[in-house]
Amino acid sequence: MQARKEATRRDYTERVQRVLVFLQQNLDQDLSLEDLAKVASFSPFHFHRIFRGLVGESVQQHLRRLRLERAAGHLKASRRSVLQIALSAGYDSHEAFTRAFHRAFGHSPSDFRSANATTAIDAPSKVHLQSGSDLDFQPIDHAMSDSPFEIRKIEPLQVLFLRHVGPYDQVGASWEALCDYAGQHGLIGADTRFFGASYDDPEVTPADKLRYDACLTVGPEARAEGPYALQTLGGRNYAVALHEGPYAELGASYARLFGQLIAGSGRQPGPAPCLEFYLNDPEGTEPEDLLTEICIPIDD
């Protein structure tokens, strides 16, 4: 098993490194996640989260940082105007570029030219703009003790659900409607479990197209009508970790779990929605005390 874990981590590292090299060689291209997933030979379904889990930043964050580092180099080594450099870095105005540059380097572009400052921005992966293919890429080391996870078989669950399409932070109305409907039809009992099924990564999919099912478990006799429907979820192995705190911080826990999964289990994410089991009631619990089990599907 240990050999399998090491082989998987080494394989994923090499595949992500191919993407890092490809990005550096194509900084001015409009690259889709499907293109990058193909470079890494990953399924597009989980590529972005695998990348973030190992690199420590999203693809777009990585690209923006490299473009800003290149712009900083141009400011030091050329006499091109700030506007010309801003446009080449992908910014459509002097003002937008100046704001982003100041956040990254602590200087305005004009002041940076004369400042004794580095052209590299601190980054979790320590990968900075350079030529060639010898990137010194070391995957983020997610300490297992910080957020332990387990591989668990979740048995098939029959659920009543209501589909939400839109920002994940606006699912509250769907939950309210689902619980009202289930309560009116006597479908909520002491053993009912409440969870969400997330189909999309909010760092990749436009907010208005995010898909989420608000789900509660029901018995085989349950019926549904209108916008409410029945489906079966689970029935496979998942990597499961406990998220403690606000729902708004779930993204960081997902990234950490993806990184740990790759580093610690030798398993690969599978093509199914991620599940979030809500262990306490958000209406009567402070955000910092919320408990959520996040479950990433994995290949058997």
C-alpha cells in the first residue's frame, strides 16, 4: 500500500508539473481547464481541485501571479510604459493593473522601477516565472494530523431533493422549501439525514450555473411531485473529512482534502458529486461551531 501511495503522489506531481511548465510557456494564451486537464491527463471533472490541492493556489491565481511577476521583470528591464506592460499582463486599464500590482508587491508600478524589490511574489508552491522545464515544484505538504480523513463506504441513500442552480451561498431558500414540503408530507423523522450534493467547483463554474441538490433521506415509500424529485446517491467509497466552521470556508477544506487524498491514500477522485453532510442545525448554531462532513468520491 505504501508503494502505491508513493507511486500515485509521484505520478500526480509529474502530471501537475507538466501543466505548470505548459502555463509558463503559454502565458498569453486563453487556456481552458479542459485544455489543461488534457495536458495533465486528468479528467476535467476534478482537475482544478487536484491542481489547487497540490499547488496551493487555483489555476487562475497561479496565472495572474506569473503574469504579474513577468510584468515586474519588464518594469525592471525595459523602458516600456506602464500601460503597455499592463496590457501585456492581461489588464484592460492602467488603474486595474496598478491596484493588482500594489497588492502583490507593495509598490505602485512606477515606484517599483526604482525600488530595491524582488520580482517574485511569495507563493505556496515556490514556483516562480522562469524559462525551461526544470521547475522546482514541491507539492504542498498537507499535514495529515491537521485534518485527518478516512476512506468510508457510504451505502446507497434514497433522497428527496430540490435542485438549486446559482451561487452556493444562496441555497438557503431551496433548503427552506424542501423542508417545508417534506414536513407537510410527513417525510422528516428522527433518522432523517440532511446533506447537499455539489456538482461544480465554484472557482471554475460561473456562479449562476453552479448545481447543488438539497437532499434529505426518505424511505422507499416516499413520492415526489413538482420541482421535488427522488434519486439515489452514495453507493461507493468516499474520502471523508470533518469541516469545522462556516460554510463559506468549505472551499479551503476541499482543497486540503484533495491534497491529502493524493498524498496519503493512493486513491483517485471519482466522477460523482461531492457530498456535504450537515451535522448540526445552522439556524441554531454559531457559524464557527458548524460541523460538516465533506465527502469526495474516489475510484474503487
